[in-house]
Amino acid sequence: MTRTPPTPDALAGHGGHGGPGGPGGPDGPDRSQAIVSLRSASFGYSEHVVVSGVTLEVHAGEVVAILGPNGSGKSTLVKGLLGLNDHLGGEVALFGTPIDHFRDHARLGYVPQRHTLSASVRATASEIVAIGRLPHQGWLGRANQEDRRIIAESLGVVGLDDRADVDVNTLSGGQQRRVLIARALAAQPEVLIMDEPTAGVDLASQEVLSQVLGKLARRGATMLIVTHELQAVRDVLTRIVQLNGGRVTFDGSPARYAQLQGVPANGHNGHHHDDDDVQVQSTSQAGPFDHLNQSAGGRGA
């Protein structure tokens, strides 16, 4: 059966295919459907295992931070879900389909670990975002009225609708990161996977990016966010997964994570999971969303 992709407004909870609550109908996302399911999963490169023994599920509407030190396997894990490295063991399913048989990659939106767009890129913000529409276009790749509407909506979601015709090389680093998020939204994915979205930008830009992520989270968007900078995203999270040495060492609520770290759990909003979903696993190693019609604040960041 052909999938009808959610519009940016649907992902944002403003009607569209998913209804007022986002995908899954008027009452919100269908949280019974595991978008990501891993059972003792391992990923790496050729025969070199980087991440091993990972068991977890991510359901619709969750906003999950993947934490860990450099070299812990965070990026390897999400790239494994995207098919960008090797699945070396265990079971992995996306939307209920074993990863080896999964072909509908447009359902996964990806914002890669890049601080800015290349200085050699000569294109407007709209032209960059238009790349996200390619999976939905024919062989000729010609944009139609619907494509142009979704491109404009996606830029609006990230607060850059007034920069649509501006050369991306003239935008700040934070604005360029938002252009890349808009490009992912334009593909109309059902889950956003972001690798260090707030890295390499100043604190003011991090705040604006945090507002964008918060807007998506309030509309029921499902997100996996690899990050070193928990402070920048903590208010939008429903869950934290920590890796160390290629293994999961924590999986639970932000409040429980803060408690174990000895940090007061201030600033969290009311949609976090209860503490009884915590799992602490031992390890031998140390330690678009039609969307959002409201524009993001701080357009200059």
C-alpha cells in the first residue's frame, strides 16, 4: 500500500493527514507503533563492531536524546538506523519492517553532523530546502505547486520564511543549521534523526534551535537527537539514552538521569516519562510539519 506522507502541518499538529494531534489521528500519534526496534543490535564498519548489544524501542511522539562521550558510538548507532554503516548482529526493525527489507527511507528525516553548509555552495535557502522534496518528485525532478508550498512551510517552521531567497552563504551558522532542519522537514518524514544539531553555534543560536525543536516536540514530532549539549535540548526531551564504549549504560527519563548525575531536574516540561521506565545497564567499560504556523523567535541567530 502506498504511504501518504504527512505534511509539515500534520507533523506539527495543525490538521493535515494526522489530525489535530499529529500523525495517528485527532488524539495524537499512535504510540503503540514502534518506529525503531532494536534487540541486541550491533553496528559498525566491515567486521569492526562499534556499537553492540543495544536493545531499545522508540515510539511515535518520543523525543530521545542520545548522549555519550566522543567515541561512544552515538553517531554509529543512528547511522546504522539510516543504513549508512553495517548491521553486524541482532534484530533491527523500522516501522515494523526488518531493516534489511526496509526501503521507504523517506520516512526518516536526517540532519547530519555538519556545523554549516559548505562555503562553496551557491544556493538560496529555498533551493537547499527543495532538495528534501526530491524523493517525492518524478525522474525530471520538477517542483510543482505542492512542492513549493511544503518548502515554504518548512522554512516557516524553523523561522526562516523571510530568508527564503537569501544566499545560504550569507546566513549565520545557526541559521544554516535551521536550513538543514527545514530540508529534512520538506521530505515529510515521520521521524527526525539529528546528529549534533546544536554543535558549533553560539549560545544565542543554540537557544533559537532549542525553540525550533520545542515547537516540533509540542506538535508531537518524533525525534532522535544525538548531542553533547544536553542543556540546549533538555526542555524538549521525553527520554535519554546514554552510550559508553558502544553499549547502552542508561535508558530512562530526564528526571531520573538528572537524579543519577546529582543535578536538580529543573526546567523540564510536563511531558517526560515516569521514572519507572528507567533501565540502567551494566557494562565492562568505564563510564514538516504543516505545521507550525508560529514562527521561531530570534531570527537573527
